[in-house]
Amino acid sequence: MGQRFHRLSRPSRRSIGEIGGKWLYRARLSGAYHSNQWNIPVPMTSIAADQQPLYQRIANDFAAQIASGALKVGERLPSERQMAEELGYSRMTARQALKVLERRGLVETRMGRGAFVAHPQIEQQLSTLSGFTEDMQRGGRVASSIVLDAGVGAADLEAANALGIAEHAPVHRLVRVRLADAEPVGLERTEIPAALAPKLLDRADFTTDSLYRVLREDYGIYPSEAEQRLWSAHPDASSAAALGIPMQSSVLILTRRTLDATRRPIEYVRSVYRGDCFVMRVNLTLGKDA
């Protein structure tokens, strides 16, 4: 069955308010109020809508506007109070609708400011070894970096243990703010034993180039497998500043020890990813003893 569309071309007696310079309308549809913003058609399901809770229908309508680009990244949604007072929904219904959108990763709630359209989340497959550049390309995003530090330094104890080298042994150290479509999404510190790849950091422009590509093509070093650990936390002051987020934000901390085909450690990475930008995906199989 085809979609039905509801459109109002300009403010009229049916308009009930203005939020953020955009008129809101209310029309009776399938026994419930439906809000339409921006004088654009919004698709409605004609049968299934009656079988869904009202908060779900509201969330679906906002999701459709986000998908179509009518609601843009960073744009504020009506608050619970505005929906209740101006659209006729209960605050509980409005709250549930916003929670649905937040769980889907479509909006982010900023304390004291409201709900805003979130940046599209980046899905990272944890079961496959790949670099940031490759991950962004798969998701149709443009990867780039801001290089904060690039040079040879001494391995600390954590990196030395991971790489199987002596503490204070020389390593290539590359610290980058990772950007997706020019938006800071991660802070990454990479260390590679200096003896493995002489003059590595002179080989490419690591604001745009892939480290894994340089290792493969210039040194014949092929990352083959990795051991990763991942946990949630709040960022420290330097990480928060680099990513442009509050210290109260949630971030994902990831450490990765990368091996080549001979199981020789070739890389140790410590990363901080914005929690509102990433979805981590893992493929699982049933264990033999399950």
C-alpha cells in the first residue's frame, strides 16, 4: 500500500505555534494528532500506524524527517513541554518518543538544552581488522586527521609490554585527532617499533593517508590479526579538549595490539572514541559447550 502525505503550505488557523522559526501544525490522523513541520510532506503509514503506540508514531515521524534531511544535524527538536503545550501530547508520551529516537542514535540529549539531531553513527566491526580510513570509506564517510604529534619517542611500560620490546626502546609515535566528514570523532595514539619501519613518519602525509597502506606498500608489513580491549569511561581533560566534548561525556576507550602473519607485534594503539558517534558491532557464533 502506498504512503499518504500530509502538507500545509503556510501558517493558517490550524497552526498552533512556532519553534525555532519553523511553524508547527496539528492535524487529526488515524485517531491521533500528528505534527508536521517545515511545509514538507511527511510519510505516514496508513494501516500499521493505528497498531503502534502514539509515542512510537511520533518517533517514526521525526525519524522520517531526519532521514529525508528536513531535520538537519545539530537542529533542536521540540522539548517535552513544547510538545505537551503546543501539540497536545502528554509529557510522558513526548518523553517516550524522544527516548526512542535517542536509543536509535538519531538524537542526542544535551543537559539543560534539549534534544538535537545527532551525527550519523559510525558502525565499527570489531570482528574484522581494519584501519580508521577503511572503516570510514565503507560507511561512505570522508576520513582525515589532525596530527598532534609525530616522531620517535621512548616506549612506556604499557606499550613496551604490548610490543614485546624493552621499556624506553624507540618507537614511532603518531597521535591524531580522527575526523569523519571533518567532525572530530576520535583521538588515536599509535606506536610502532622504530626498528620495523625506518623513517616511517616521513613516508606519507598522515592527515589523509592510511598507516596500514604505508606499512603494506612501503615495508611489506601486513597487519594480520589483533587483540582488542574496549570499555566505556569519561574522557580526561586533554582528550575532551581534543574532541571538543565535555568531560562528562561518555567515550569508548579501545586498546589494540596488532600482529603480522608471523604473530610478531607491529603496532599498539590507544584510542578514545566519542560515545555518541560510534556503534561497535561484533559477530558471534555459538560456543561448543553452549
